[in-house]
Amino acid sequence: MILQTVVGFAYLFRDYGAVGRIPYLVPVTWKDGWPVFGVNGKVPETLNLPASNGLIPNIVNSDEFIRQPGEPSLPLVWQWNHNPDNNLWS
């Protein structure tokens, strides 16, 4: 799956092992209707992108699954390799 941004980057989801779809952000151009990823055949190690607060304040977060009444549900930093099942955590 490719999701292209308005500034010429694409989010690429790669199916990899037990983790599932891993997101990558890479430059993309189009040639003859086909996506060409990276620069000169390679994905750059760094990208010159503006800083963003994003939707998730911290990618590293507590691994505490227990939630107290009134606390938010399981944070978005957790990744599921299947549809989330609320019976599998408390």
C-alpha cells in the first residue's frame, strides 16, 4: 500500500515477519505510471522534513497495560499484528 503526500513523499507499508505492516516514509517519483522509491535506487538514511508534533506525543511509552478508571484506553504507541482484541489486555 502506498499513501502519497502532497510534497512528494510516500508512506510505504511493507509486510515483514510477525510484526505485520511496517510503515516507511520514502521519497517517491513516478515513471511510466510506476512508483520509483528512494534516490538512485536507495532509500535515504535521513530526510529533510519539518518537525511535527504528530498525533502521538512519544513513540517510547510505558509498557504498563493496566488502566485505571478514567484513564485513556491503550495508547496508540502499541502496535497490533491483527485487529485489536480488548479482551487481551486490562
